[in-house]
Amino acid sequence: MRKIYISGLFLILVLSAFPFACIFVRTNIHTNQKMGETGVKKFKLENGMSVLIIENPDSKVVTLDVWVNTGSAMEPKEINGVSHFLEHMLFKGTATRVAGEVDREIENVGGVWNAATSVEFTHYYLTIATQFVDTAINTLSDVIANASIDPKEVERERQVILEEYHRQQDDPDQFLMTEVFWNSFEKSHTRWPVLGVPDTINSITREKLYHYYTGRYAPPNMVLVVVGGVKAKDILPMIQEKFGGLQRPLSVANVSEEKTIRRKGYFAEYKKPVKEAYLVLTFAAPDLSTPAEIYAADLLSYILGEGRSSRLYERVKEKKNLVSNIASSFPTHRNDGIFVIFATFDYAKKEQVIKAILEEVQNLCNEHVGDDELEKAKRMLTNHFIFSQETTSGRSAEVGFYYTLTGDTRFEEEYLGNIKSVTAEDIRKAADSYLVPAGANIFIVRPE
């Protein structure tokens, strides 16, 4: 089950062939392959921008979701936070629309739109009634292609982002997760905070924003996902007209070639004005460079800490009464995967809590998971994956995320089939390879 780290928070995004030839002649669009089993129709504009369309004739709404293959992992580190800063600026006007005008256009037809920035992507999503899809395409394409990045708005938004940073520092969850990603590695391009820090936020000028915008928001680096009550043959000409004229060369991502160095056995405590202690344990984990291992790790997360019937919840919370809440999470990354266990508890029980959690981790390494427990985890994961796709925005998020990170739709299309084939021995091997108790990094926010 995919979980995405966005701006300091884990957001769980609870996850007939068609005669196209004449369409391609008229709109200069080329197909990559036939529609997959999930109904994804794949196209590429002549400027290199990918387009994925999922037709749902029963839907009265449509979501348009532009994914940009850039985030804090691809930034020059002296301007860390520029991806997030730029996300804010794309809501602040274009060459032909003043600040606030895009919002009014979308709101006037009952649409909603937002954006998110993470370590490895940025995306802009807009959901609107199908009869207003032309409004959606017009405004979204304008924002993506023609953001003005006005200097006055840059300075106003800088203060907003700095305030966002300070709020993050005051929130124990967000503060802790930022520290966790930074200190679970000695070297990794994925450790850099999405928001940046005050020094880098203050160093981001209008010129640097514009340079990053024109270099990374290039057609070959983006995909438009369309999900809802539209037909590809009707919407493709509009997409070509509005997005096809964008011509920008793609600049190389600023990703360090230094080899990742993980920390093992790291311990840190931070004092904050909190009543309970907040605990995070991290372990090395697989990533999309070894996709076959992700399926077992996803199920590991469900067995260990997903829901009230998980091992950690039943044994550490219910049976031993050591924590007020406990869960595990496995966010999918392109590189440098990380497995996370989170708990809140009475600080006086710190040693007992850590010992009990690591015992449950060790048990997974030593023994085979029973058939009933494994099948239950598969059912839960499958249900969450399916439920996450019941809305047009949920479906676009799932498809856009995996396409951005892998360059293909196959991982998402084949996901449930691969989950079904995971065995108890696969689970044990994954636990033994990654969830090594002695290598756990431990982070605690404690009461002052």
C-alpha cells in the first residue's frame, strides 16, 4: 500500500481497444501502447509530454492531474525547498491571469484544485464537473506553462513559507518526521527536507525560481493524468491545443552521485512542550530499484502495524498497555527506501516500549507468518488499494505517482497480482534482510 511523504507528513493515499489513428493525424499525438487492463490509455504529445486517460462513463466529474518529476531530491542544495516554493508560486498568477484569478475561475464553476510537493515529485490536481472540462484544461495548462512568478508575490509567499516552516517545528509529528528522514542517512539525496530551512528559503530569489521552473517543468518531465466522465477522442484535441505548444528543454536534475550511506543504531531525543512522548524507529527498506521486494515490505507493514488487528497494536498496546497509539508505515520511494514504526507513549515507559517493539520485529525475522495472518494482510491491503481508487482524484493520484517514479503504468497495473503471489517465506526473508533490530534508528520527542 503506497504511503507518500509530503511536506513533513505521511499522507495515506488510500490506495476495448479504440480506433485512434484518425485522432493522431488531427492532433499530432502518438500512442505508446494499447490500453492496459486498468483502462489506462497512454499517449505522448509531440513535445514529449505524456498523457494518461482513464475513461469512466458513469462519472459526472473529471480530475486533471499534472505530475512533475521533480522534488526536494532534485534541487540544488543551496536552494533546498525551491520545489515547494515554486508550487506556491504557481497559484499566484500567470502572464494573462493576475493572482487569484485562476482560483476564481475554478470556484465559479464549482471546481476544486490543490497541489502537493514531496521528495521525488510535485503535482497539481483539479476536479471539476465534466461539462466544464475545457475551463479546467485552459486554467491548468496556463498555470503549468505560463506562471508569472511576480517578484512582489515571491516576497509575500516567502513569509508564508517561513511561517509554515515554524509551524512544522512546533508540531511534534512534522518536526520528528523531518528529523527522521535527515538523520536516518549520512548521505542521501532523499534526506533533504521538502520545505527547506530558513537559510535556503531566504536564498531563493525570483530568478532562481524562474530558472528552476523553466528547467524542470519541461514536457518530457511531466505527465497529465485525466480520470472521469470524458472520452479520449474528445479531450485529446483540447489537451494538444493547450499543452502541446509548451516547448522547453529539460535541465538535468541536481541529484548527487555520491553513494547512499545509511545510519544504523542512531539515537536522538528532542525536548518539546508535549504531554506524551513521540517515538519513531526506522529501518532500511527496499525501493523501486528492487520492485519485487516492495510487495513483501508492503505486507510486512500491514502485518506489523496496520490497524487494530496488527501485531504491534494487539501485543504492545492492547496486551502490554505500553503505548497510546502505534503503527508502521512503508512509504514507496524511487531510491533509498525506509521502513517506519511510530508510537506515542508515557515517557517513563521508554525502555519497555522500545524493547517490546524490537521483540516483535525480531519475531518476524525468526518465524514464518501463518497462512491466516498473511491472507488477512493481503485482504486489507487489497481493499485499501481498491478503495483509494473510488474517486477520480484517488485514481489519478495512484496512476500519476507510479508513472512518475517508474515511467510506466505496469507497476500499478500489476500491483495486486504481485501482492497475491507473496509467500510467507518472502515475508520472512524481507524482514530478515531489512528489519534488523540492532540497526534500528530511534528518534524520540519527549516532554520538556
